[in-house]
Amino acid sequence: MRCEKPTVLATVQGQSPSLQSAAAQLGLSVADLDEEFGVQLLDAERGLYAVQVCGESLPSGGTGRGTYQGPFSNPRIAPFVPPRKKLKE
């Protein structure tokens, strides 16, 4: 996947959906999804999964087709504070 815009997260539904079925729900091609990120389980009871999508590929209306919702931001995860120094024994 190669994007000019940042990637975003979108949700899809199903029972262990593949990248192909997630792309179909979003109305996109598999090339628009991050294959390395894959399809990540969010809520097993509701069959809700997240995929990482090239931001420029999603429809501009927001919620898109079918049962998917998004886009959601995908901020970089980093520590809030520097790690503590080890105390000498």
C-alpha cells in the first residue's frame, strides 16, 4: 500500500473477515488496505474488526458503504513520559 495521505482506520463486520471481504465492504481494492496491519478484532460479540486504509481511497462522505464506519484517526502510539531511571541498589 502506498499513500499520499495518512492512513486511517475503518471498521468492518463479519466472522473473521479476510482482507478481500473487508475491501469489498469498503468498496475498495485490497491494494487500498494495509496488508501488514491486516484485519484486527475489536469486538467479538458484534463481529467488529478494524482495517488500516489509505486515507485518499475512502469516499469523502465519511461512513461509506454497507456496515463500515469511519474513518477514524490512527495516531502514533508513544509513551507520554520518559521512562524512569533504574534506582541503584
